[in-house]
Amino acid sequence: MKINWMAQAALALMFIAGGASADEASVKKLVLERLPELQVQSVKPAPMPGWYEIFSGNRLFYVDEKADFIMVGSVVDAKTKRNLTEERIRDLMRVKFDILPFADAIKVVKGNGARKLAVFEDPDCPYCKKVEADLEKLDNYTLYVFLYPIEQLHPDSASKSQKVWCAKDRAKAWQDIMLKNQVPKNKGDCATPIARNIDLAGKLNINGTPALIFEDGRLIPGAIPAEQIEKGMKEATARKAEIKSKDAGKK
């Protein structure tokens, strides 16, 4: 979504509005009247009484019940210091990990491969290279790499992605290009899933690289250090075990 967040929404945009009942449908209607270019995915009551959260793309902002005011920024619980906006965005962007098209990804296994992690990456993205270097410090995981070249930023990334996919050993080719800057020596003329990956990224509201998806469905845009990746994988494993235990208790 490209509305420049209303020039940062002027931090609070004021509109002339008529009366409206405080329900999700009417709030959505008022918001779309004022911002017709906005693609509203959901409208829900916000943590603050009298306000509603608007989710669009990978952004969350807030309006009052008459849509007279827009508030852009994070809502933080003053007692617990939790960033409620950040937590909510992660929940809204949660991905159904098990239904990802893993056949369209490069599979890299380290150690026993027990834990799973998916990542959308561009071979010329410096932050992706940092993630790959940090992943080298960890063990016992299976990584699914979805090639996502962003040619507007890296003109050679599509060609390099093609060559990685067309290599005999894709996992080795990927690690060589990311960790050693060694481009595979092939023509890159085989059939690849790159177009499908780009389409999938759009559906998941991924518009940059890297983007990590943990096994519990949490989608984290941007590079995070090794210790955070390790923590995320541990939390995902614990969450899956908890869900499995609850499901077993219902039977």
C-alpha cells in the first residue's frame, strides 16, 4: 500500500465526519470514504476504549469510532511495557507454515534438521547475507529458502537466483553465493519457481528481504541476529508442542 501514510498521517489527520455508530462495519465504511485507495483487511476494536485498529498490508493504525482522527504509531501497555501494536501485527501476519510450497524452496539441513525455518531472500541483499552468516552459528534446523530477487534494487539478482536454482546441488550453491560470493557456473536456463515465489511474497505481504517465517507462523521482516533466530525457533517448537498437547487433550 503506497499512500505515504498520509505524509506520516501528519501524525494525526483530522477529517470532517458525520455521525456513525460504533461498530466495525460502519468504521470500515467511514475509513474507506476518506481513504478510498486503502485496502482494509480487517477492522477490530483497539486496546484503547473508543478506538479501532485498521490492518492494511503489513501496517496497523488506529481511528476513533467516527473516523475523525487517525493515529499512526505503536500502542504500548504502560504497566507491562509490551508493544501491543507490534504483537498484534505479528499475529495478523501469522503464516500457515505447513502449507507453504516447500517444493519451490531450496532445502538446507543442519544437524538433525528437527527445527524448521523458512526465509525469503535475495542473493544480492546484504542483510540476507548477514542472516545466512548468523544461521551458520546455529544447528539442528531445516531451512527453506524461497528465492525472491528484487530487481529494482539488485539488477543481477534474478539471474543469480536462476543459476542457484539450476545448480546440481542447490543448497551448496546457495551457501556458496551467500557466504563466499561464488556465483554458480551454469546458464541458469532451467525452469524455476521464482515467479511463483514473488507472487507468494505478495500474498503474504512480504515486500522486502530478508523475511523469516518460524514454524509457529510468525513472520519477521528484516534481519535479526543469531540469538534472536535461535530464540524464535525455540519458542516455535514450544508453541507447537503446546498446541499438540491441547489437541490431544480434546480427544
